[in-house]
Amino acid sequence: MALFSQIRDSIDLEDEVAALRKEVAALTKSLSKRGASAYRDTRHDAADVYADIADRFAHALPVVRKRAHRLEQSIKDNPGQTAAVVGLMAVCLAGAVLLFSRR
């Protein structure tokens, strides 16, 4: 009698293991689909952000070029003032480095 109950328990355990394997396989498949979907969504969102940034940059580029040209022309027209400003900035930067390096 004990032999039959052990066989029945063994069969029940094998059935449970088989059911768990099927469930794990189904969960793995579901997670794979969700991961692929999330990847596609993220890739699509990133492409939208990139397109938006590229569009804004394309609109701002002529303005940046114009201002850079004006700055270049101003530097050429006023070399003494440019040297004074750059020197003052270097002194301020050195002072800030010395001040914050002591802390």
C-alpha cells in the first residue's frame, strides 16, 4: 500500500514539475515580447527626441554662426581690449582655483 502512495506522489510531483516548466516557458515568452515591445517604444521615443534636437539645432545654427562672426570681427577690431578681457578672466579663474582648493 505504501508503494502505491509513493508512486502516486512521484507522478503528482512529475505533473507539477511539467506544469511549472510550461508556466516558466509561457512567462519567458511573455517577458520576451514585452522586452521587445519596450525596446521598440524606447527606440521610437529616442528617434523622436533626436529629430527634435536636430531640428532645433538646425534652426539655431545660422544665429550661432552670425554671432560667432560678429565676435570674431570684434576681436579683430579690438585686440588690446580682447587681451585685457582674456587676462582678467585668467586671473579670476586662477583666483577661484586657489580659493576653492584650500577647502
